[in-house]
Amino acid sequence: MAHCKRKPSKDTLATNSYNFARRVLVIEDIWAPCCCALPQEGVQPDPVTFVAVLNACASVSALEEGRCAHEQIIRSGCESVVFVRSSLVDMYGKCGSMQDAWRVFNKMPSQDVATWNAMIFGHVKCGQGQKALELFQRMQQEGVCPDRVTLVGVLNACASVVALEEGRGAHEQIIQRGWDLDAFVGSSLVDMYAKCGSMEDAWRVFCKMPSQDVVTWTAMILGYVRCGQGEKALELYKRMQQEGVQPNAVTFTGVLNACASLMALEEGRSVHQQMIQCACHLDAFVGSSLVDMYAKCGSMEDAWSVFNKMPSRDAVTWTAMIMGHVNCGQGQKALDLFHQMQEEGVQPDAVTFVGVLNACASIMALEEGRRAHERIIQSRCESNVFVRNSLVDMYAKCGSMEDACRVFNTMPSHDVVSWNALLGGFAMHGQGKEALVHFERMCEEGVHPDEITFVCLLSACSHSGFVDEGLRFYALMTTVYRIPAKLEHYTCMVDLLGRAGHLQEAENMIQGMPCKPNAAIWMALLGACRIHGNVEMGERMAKRVLELEPKNAAGFVLLSNLYAATGNLELSENVERQRKERDAKKQPGRTWIEVNDAVGIGYLRSGRPRLLRTNPPR
DNA sequence: TTAGGGTTAG
């Protein structure tokens, strides 16, 4: 028998009445001793007590204690009571053990609607929405009439598997039965349509409801956040308050997400103030959203301030901080946080590892990345597709294409992100041939390239001098895949054409762009002018760069080098003097270098080649 | 009935 961890308390043994059981078990949260202790102390629980115990177990997902209660129920002979059985099914479903739920379900001579509902909700909770929908069909075939709880479960199932058509079918049944004006059902309908991406339908249901409560408003707000319409979400949030509906913790998570997506720091701060007024700011769940919002809005100071005040922090809170530092370009700080998190006994999960791998990639910390990889294997997170893609990316960015390929080749399937990470790696290391070969493989596997794929390919062609292939990819992207060219693609093309000496074509390309050129694209052509010694065009390009970015040191340096290379030493010195006058500081160039058999990132041009980080031989 | 942190380019 599964043993209960907590010791029996005398107080829990005073009575087995339903109300007392509920009070002790649920409210005071010392329910576990009761289910084991009652029979030992000679107090006989009745079916009502057992249901209360099962509900308590279900409410906190305590499977072990639930199983323990089940054994007591069998011994007491109460298992034949219908509502005890349906509570058992419900408990197992809510605790995530559908196998146990099915065992009880199949043993029942007949199932009432509550039991079917428990099974449907159980499957949804376990991420098996499709199975829940199949059960709904079976239930109707067996002549059991669904109630409004069933339909709420079905709508949840549709939302979880993005089954819009089935959702519409459920909506029709709901209208036929006259339940569409019910607050619970209506909120679930709004949620279903929003999760299925049909905000128009969600809005229609929302407007038709006789009154909207905080849940309905929140479902609508979350829908807008999910589909990337953060502004609409904030608008709705304001309207909700004008209508006198008070936001709750769930609403705040949605609104903070909206602020994060819009990088709306001021709005975020004002929501934070409202949260303090409602005393919601210390809630661990919402606190993480608050940390994330400040981090995404670039204010790590505020993120830290919230983080430090939180009474408890879980993996989500730490991960939000880690990601925040990565996005601010503080990779080392992110890794320090990762170590601190573990010292405090918080177990990292798959999302944390994604953040850690990003941090390693951003500072090219190969050894740290390898250690993270080991931890990922130990934590059984390596099957997560985000983690795998991040591993490929980390190894590629840390300079080990060998490891990147090894991880890539052991993946059971590749999505477009996996391919892009690999192709980006080849591009970065000037392995144009490899990039072309792997693009062919990608197409053979039937994975559709996206705009990022083409940035990688164009950049790979550019670095390897593959002009014809680059032009072919550009044509493929715009005509076959109908991906409209963006500034990034034009920059790669200008770089490609320019390096190959097609300077005029490159300039024509910039002039023909539908979008406004930025400094980077003029710089790409200026670099090409330096390679090919075109002073006249180089001067024009430098002028454009410095108009947009007056302190762009690279712009001065490239022009100065162009003058020097073409014998205009006086002009070269003049440009260098202007650079110093404008206080445009040079950043030492880093590149992959080898020093004494060690390969790594370092400075080549500051006197002696100096390694910053090595890539030790394996 | 509504909740938090996630991958690829430049």
C-alpha cells in the first residue's frame, strides 16, 4: 500500500461528518493524514467523507494520497457507490493518471454524465484533447445526454488541439440547448475561439453575452495577447475597468504580457501599481510575469527589484531573469544566475535550458555549453524540440560545427528552426558549400524554408563568393516561395553583389528597394567599394552612412582604408582625424584565430594575435 | 470557464 507521508493529527479524528472533513481536509490543507488515519483510530468514514478526501487530493494533484484513499475505499466496501466511483475517476484525471481513471471507469456497470465529464476533463488536462473529443462522441452514442459542464470540457478540448470546426459544432449544440448566454459556457466559448485564432467569433460571443464577468473579459484579453495584438488587449483592459469590472491575478498576467510584447514600460509600471493596490504583486505566478515584463522592456533594474521582493521563486521566475540578461547582452550574468538558481535548490526545466544555451551562444562559452548539455541529458530534457534547436545553435555559434551536426543528426525530426540554426552556422563560418548541400537535404525532407532560411543562405553565398547561387536563392525566395524580400535580404544581396565586384548592380538594388535603406546596407556597399577600390562610390556610401549614424566608427575606418588602399594617403589621414574629432571609437575586430594549436575567438590586429576564448581540441 | 518563462537571421 502506498503510504501517506504526513502523520495523523488527533484533531482530524474528531468526526467523519462531511462538513468537518471539508473544513479540515480542504481549507486547512491537512487532508492527507485523515484518509489514512480514520480507520486506524476506529472512526468509520462514510462515502461522503471519501468524496471530500478525493476532492481534496484532486485539488492539489496528490496522486499518491489519492491512491491511498482508493485503497481505503475498497476496504470499506464503498467502491460500489456511484458517486464515489465518479469522484475516483475525477481524482485520477485531475492528478494526471488517465490509466487509473480508465481502470475505474471500465469497472463501472454504467457511467453517469459526471463520470463522462471527469474523463473528458482528465484527457484535456493530460494534453490529450483529441481523445477527449472522441470520448464526447462515444458518450453521445451510448445515449448519455451531455450537460453544460460536458460542453465546457469539449470547448476546452477544442481549444487545446485548435479544432475550430469541432468547436463550431459544439457552439451549435450549445445554442440549441440555450446555454450560450450562461456565463461559464460563454467564457469557454470566447476562450475556445480565441485559442483557435478566430478573434472575430470570440468577440461576437463576447458581445452577445448578457453580462461579462472578469473571466470573460480576461479570456478576450488573453486572446488578443496570444495573437500578437497587444494594443487591442490593453484597450480592452481599459474598457473593462471603465465598465467597473475589477481585474484579478489572471487578468494581470495577460496585461503584463501585452506590455512586454509592446515593450510598453510605462504602461507596465502603471499595471504594477494597480497590482500593488490589489495586493496581487506578491503572487508567485503573477510575480514571474512582472519580472518578465520588466526584463522584456529592457529594465533589468526593475526586474531585479521585483525579483528580490518575491517571497518565493520557481523555475519560471529564474528563467525570466536569465532570459532578460541574455536579451540585454549580459550572457555571463545570465549564467551566474543559472548557477545561483541551482544553489538555491530550484530545478531548471527545459525552458531554463533554452535560456542557458542562449547565454552560452551569446558569449561563445563552449565549455559552459557542453556542461549545460550534460545537465540537459541528466534532466531528460533533450527530447524537447526547443532545447535541441538551441543546442544546435549554441554549438554553431560557439564555433563547433562538428557538435552542432552531431546534435542535429541525432534529432528524430527537423523543423525549419533546426535547419536555420544549422545553415546559420555554416554561413557564419564561411562554409558555403555545406550550406548549399544541407539546403538540398532540407528540401528533400519536405521542410519549407522561411525568410530566415534565405537570410542564412544569402549570407553563406556572400561569404563564399557564390554570386550565381545567391541570385538563384533570391529568385527562389521571391517567386517560388513568395516570400517578400525584407531589408535583411537586401543587405545580404548587396553584400553578395558588392563583394563579387558588381557594385553598380548592388547600388541599383538599394535604390529599387521598397523599404528605407539603413546604415548597415550602405555599409555593406562601402565595404565592397573598399575591396574593389572604387573611391567615387565609396565616398557617396560613406556620406550616407554618416548621415544616418554620425558616430559610426566603421564608416570612417572603411573610407580611410579605401583612401589608403588607392594611394590617397592625405585623404585617409584626414578622415581618421575627423573620426577622432567626432569621438567615434573603434571596436577591436574579433575573429576565429588559432594560436599555438588552440582555436578560438580573439583579436588578430592588435599586435600579437590574442585568444579571448579557446575551443580546446576534443 | 480565464494565468507565468522558450528555438532560428541581422
